Amino acid sequence: AQTVTQSQPEMSVQEAETVTLSCTYDTSENNYYLFWYKQPPSRQMILVIRQEAYKQQNATENRFSVNFQKAAKSFSLKISDSQLGDTAMYFCAFLNRDDKIIFGKGTRLHILP
Amino acid sequence: EAQVTQNPRYLITVTGKKLTVTCSQNMNHEYMSWYRQDPGLGLRQIYYSMNVEVTDKGDVPEGYKVSRKEKRNFPLILESPSPNQTSLYFCASMGQGGVGYTFGSGTRLTVV
């Protein structure tokens, strides 16, 4: 079965620091998509960043970037210059060839002033 | 504005009283899905639909029904809710090309 594992249930960092959230996944597929979603206290699910498995280049969106290691099945999210508004639950997710998205259990991130 | 509209946002009901959570999308997406979110368990798929009149069970379908009579609508029906269905529910739709989900704003359901 395909799984997504986020090994850090909760993290705290000081504002302006850089933080990395870990994610590993398990699949036998070769072509797939990976995502990071952010869920702030408003509970809205917001797409942060997306990576296509057949692209070697790591995706970036402003202060958010990923370290995609396909062979290791690792997909970590780096947040640079963290801001108070980055406080949220972050979910790593995997889209398989059947169009099913499988989510990790989430990492709760606190940005401290 | 492209969106998934989910209603209601909050609902408190009693055990056994049938309820429906509505979901509508305006992006002409074929794929729609329902998830429930529980602390420590992440998001788990309840049902999904790949097109009109085509629905399939997800990972936790027991106690739920869905229908897809029109492309834009995908209601979630709880025929006889029980307290273990107290949860945060999300409807989502997805376009082609691995773009990921667009989520509704969530429904906080409490069954007493």
C-alpha cells in the first residue's frame, strides 16, 4: 500500500529562522506528483507547493522550497525566513496514477515571535 | 472565482438524524472526493467520484453515502449519524494534469 509518513508531529521555530519539515513516501510508481498543503487555524486547506516526480529540479515558491530525493522517496519542505503567518498544520501528500491523493498525518508548526 | 463551496460550515446534530453536507464546484472538474480529518490521523478518504454517476469507496466509507447526479455537485449523506462520525469534513475537486485538490472550507460536524 502507498503511504506517506511525516515523522515530526510538532515543531517550533523562532520567527525569521529556516525550518525543514520531513516527508517520506512509499510507492512502486515512477510517475506521480507530490504536494505540501498548509492548514492555518482558519482550517482552510491551501496548496503550498507541487512537485512532479519526473522533474529533477526542486520546486520553489517564494520562501517555500522542497528537497525532492526520488531514490530515497523523500520530499521535505523548507520554509525560509519564517513568519508568524506560517503557523499552521502542514500536510505532505502523494497523488498516484489512479488520481487518489494520500496524505500524511501532518506536522504542526509553530512560529514563535 | 474558481472554488469549491461546501455547506454548512458547522453542524451539531443528534444520533440517528439524517443529514446532508453539500459540495459544489465551478471548475468543471471530473474528480471529486470527500475526506474526514481527525487529530493524529490526518485526512482519510471517504468516497470519491471520477465522473457523473461514478462513485467509489475510499478508505473509510462505512456510515456514509454519496451521489453524483451532476458534474458540479457531490453531496455527502449520513443516513444515521453516530458520535464516531464527529469530525472535520472536506470536499475537494481536482482537474487534469496532477494539479492537486481544490478544497472546500470544511464542515465541522458534531454528533451528540
